[in-house]
Amino acid sequence: MIVVLTGGTGGAKFVQGLQQVVPAAQITTVVNTGDDLEWWGLHVSPDLDSITYAMAGLLSRERGWGVDDDTFHCLEVIGRLGAPTWFQLGDRDLAVHLVRTQLLAQARTLTQATERIIRRLGIASRVLPMTDAAVETRVMTPAGELSFQEYFVRERWKPEATGVKFLGAEAARPANGVLEAIHKADSVLIAPSNPITSIGPILAVPGIREGLRHTPAPVVAVSPIVAGAAVSGPAGKLMQSQGLPVSIEGVARAYADFLDALIIDQRDADQTSGVESLGIAVSATKTIMRSLGDKEALAQAALAAAARAVKSRALETR
Amino acid sequence: MIVVLTGGTGGAKFVQGLQQVVPAAQITTVVNTGDDLEWWGLHVSPDLDSITYAMAGLLSRERGWGVDDDTFHCLEVIGRLGAPTWFQLGDRDLAVHLVRTQLLAQARTLTQATERIIRRLGIASRVLPMTDAAVETRVMTPAGELSFQEYFVRERWKPEATGVKFLGAEAARPANGVLEAIHKADSVLIAPSNPITSIGPILAVPGIREGLRHTPAPVVAVSPIVAGAAVSGPAGKLMQSQGLPVSIEGVARAYADFLDALIIDQRDADQTSGVESLGIAVSATKTIMRSLGDKEALAQAALAAAARAVKSRALETR
């Protein structure tokens, strides 16, 4: 069983690659829900949906979020009716939010609602929210505190980020199955997602970070930072807000207490010493995922690094 | 001010005609909400929406309900996710239900939510639900009790109707403005809607029937029964279940305690004696509304009958 901790965009691509090399039934994803929001009265889980759509082959390639070839007719009328439209939901996408919201209203957990949705879409993998509790990523800016989607989508991550917090995380418990999956995994992979606001909320749920430290499985991350900048999105700005360098070393430091190996881009191959000095193995490869072949090769590289980590541990303990 | 008591289908067409001859700002509709349902977790008010869409020029001519030229992409995915789809909501239509549901969740009344929606769509008329309370039309059948939409849409009104009840009506109060509108109207028109399950629920809200009896305004109805059958829908079957003949006399009897005049179709011009014997004036015209011209002429006929009723009352009281 391969466990993947992931956010939405980069993680969704990574998971598509992994599906090419590992049977779907052997993949468990543990997904960030710190970006979840109530929108038009519905419970929207952007990262869960990106992973779900990616696995079902429904993810829009063009947009990187939402359902491929979707229409936005509801949104148009919502706008006419005076409701906010800066967060866009397509017509097909809406169905998932409607069904999820109804299941939650019927006292199902987010884990159960997600399970129902992925099974109906024919996905054989497990897709687990990091927690069933409400954990809300908040971004501090000089103009005040924003929800993650306000910061990321509405303000297009232009405001300076002075800090990040995960409201509700302390009282949250990992969703059913998360700790067990991490403990029993053959490998744990950290997708090339934002370490602060995609992987960060997952690690903020009490028990998960500790589970990663103690799992017998190798833990391998893919760096979302290439050549001193994030491949996409605000990861760089947010790492700075946490006092981390925007580099592969910054990524390694965010995960140093549990990471066995870091996959970095070839362009950073001259910067490995800072990572290796943390006791983390490094493998350089092409990490920018444009084609399905790129995604598959990156997944292969991550699995190979995990296999090497197992071997090197076996040597150490001999 | 012209007040129209109405359901969805026939009433929506009638209101479109009325808009041709009376300024929209002088029309107040009082709309059946006994058909309202919770669907996909949303509060759906089919008759309010038909009237709203008709007045905004958005009503689908093809279907007679929902938004013109709408798509059903959300519905397709909802079906894939295993939720029921026998009641269809289009993608544009969904926007209204989402906004209404949110306003109700924010403790606005249905009257306030409707006001917000119609203003945003540029409608100058008043559109009032009959009540802000939950009143649910239930249809008894040999196989058990059904909600109106289960009977009408899901079962396509095939089951025998043995009775009708309006759950919650006794405790309901007319929505703000309804009784005042009826009292101050220049004319009150009863649209050619189903007397049992479209106009019936409105009359079941305590105070409305009495308001119609005592208003100084003439009250004129348009018969939805032509040549011994309903123009559309289950009005005939439901009138039978209430012991009413399926004829213009049956319609007149349903409204006998407050009606001044009944507009009937020319084809029923030989059957006026039963209506007239109830003290109700009769005008025969073409009542089938195919073109906008048909709708306009029918509205003109109803207003003319109202004017005649005023005159004849003035003569009586001289």
C-alpha cells in the first residue's frame, strides 16, 4: 500500500502519475481539508475534489481544478442574483458539493461522504480527508486575516503573508484510517504540494506528524520548489513567512523530523548538501509534470527512492 | 393594483398576458407554495419560480417550467453520484434554489428571499408566497400518501387520488402583504390554475378565503377546465377526488363563496346556467393560451369581466 499526503494542484498531477505505476486499489491518499469552505451554502473541499477528479479522469487539464469541459451556467445566474462569484464552481462540479453537503447534513462524516462520492465515480483507491473536524487555514496579512481561499483565489496571493495558522487543528483528530494507513504503508509519499498550506494542515492534525516519524515505511517527498521558486502558487511566499528558505533545503527542513528522501529537480542538483546534512537522501530528476509520461516518471522516481531508503535502513540496522 | 392568485404552469402564462396590458409595478401575485420541496438539500419553490421566470422573460417555453435554454449538467453528475433525479433542476435554475436556500438559512423569510430574487432579476411586480410557513400539499392514493411532486412528477399523476390535504395550513399565516393586497386591490384575478392543488393551498391559509369574501374588489377566475377536462395536468382527477364535477360549474363551486365572475372557454358557452345559478357572472372567450396574443387577450377578458362586476355591484347598491 502506497500512502500519499497531498494538496490539490501539484498533488493531483502526482497522483495521476502514481496511478500509472501502482494499481489504484493500492493507493491511499490523505488529503488537506484546511482549504475547505462554505460557498453558496455548500461544503466545498477543493483538494479532496481535485484528487477525486484526477483519479476519476475528470480533472480539467486546462484549469487544473474542477471538472473537465464543465459549464458555468449556474455561476452566471448566481452573479445576476448578487451572490459572490470570485470562487468559481462549474455545473458538473456543483453536483459533488450538493451531494457532499447533503450527506454531511445527514450526519455522515466527511470521510464517509468522500467514500460515497469516490465509489460512485468508480475510483478503487482510498481517498481520506486528513480529519473529519473543521480545520481552517488562515493567512495573516498586513490588512488582516484571510481564509485560505480569500488569500489564494480572491486576492490572488498578492498580499504579503506574515503568518499562517490552522484554526481548529489542535482539537482535531486524524480521520479514521489515516494513522493506520501511515503505519502499515509500504511507502509514504509527500506530493509536490505547498509545504505550508497544503501539507502543513495535515501535519498540524495531532498524531499525524508523530505517525510519520514512527512509521516503519520510508517517507519520501517531492519538492514543489524548483530553482528557488514554487512551481506554481504561493508556496514560496508562505515558506518565507515561516522563516524557511525558498529552496530544496527549505522543503527538507519543513519535513526534516520524518523525511527519509527528497526528490528534487535536476536544476537543483548542485544544492543537495544542505538537504543531505539533515540526514535526508536526495534524488534529482525532472519534476515538472507536463505530460502523463512526466507524471509517471516522477512517481517511479519517488517509489525508487523509497525502495532505496528501505535498503539503506536495512544496512544501517544490520 | 391587480392581485393574481396563481400556481405555476397556467398561471405563469396568464401572468405573461397580464404583463402586456398592466404595468408590471401594478401587479401583485400571491403564489402557491404547497408544492415546495427540499431537493438535493435545497429549498425549491416550483410555482414561485415559474412566476418569477415568466415575469423575467426567462421561463422555458418548451418545457413550461425552469429556465429557457438551460442545461442539465449538474443533474447528470448528481445521477452518477446516486442521488434521485426524477425531479429535474437545470443548471441556471439551480442558482435560484441555492440563493433562496442560503437566505432562508440566514433566517430570512420566504417572502424576503423571493423579494431579493425578483428584484435582482429586474422584476418590478410584487411576487408574494401565500405564506412563509411550511404548508405541504399531500395527495392520498390507494398505495399511500404522496407529496405533491411525488404524485405529479414522479408518478406522473397516474395513481388514483382519493383525497388531498394541506399539512401545516391550519397553523400558517398569510405572508406579509397578502391580505392587504387582496383588500386594497382594484381587481383580484384567480389564474387558470388547478383549483385543488394550486389555488386550494392558498385558500387553505387561514384568512385568505375570508379576505376574498370581504374585499371590495371584484374577484374573477379563469377556468382551467375546458370541455370537461383540464387544459393540462391533474386538475380533473383532483376535482373528482373532492366531489366536484370536472366542468366550469365545478370550478365555480370551488370558488362560489367569493367569486364575482368566471371566464370560461367558448366551447363551454352552452353550460353557463350552472355557474350563473350560483350568482356568478360568466364571460366566454378563447382560454387556451398558445401565443402571447392569446395570453394578452385572456388577460384583457379577465380585466373587462372585473370592470363589469364593479359596475353591476354599483347598480345593485344604488
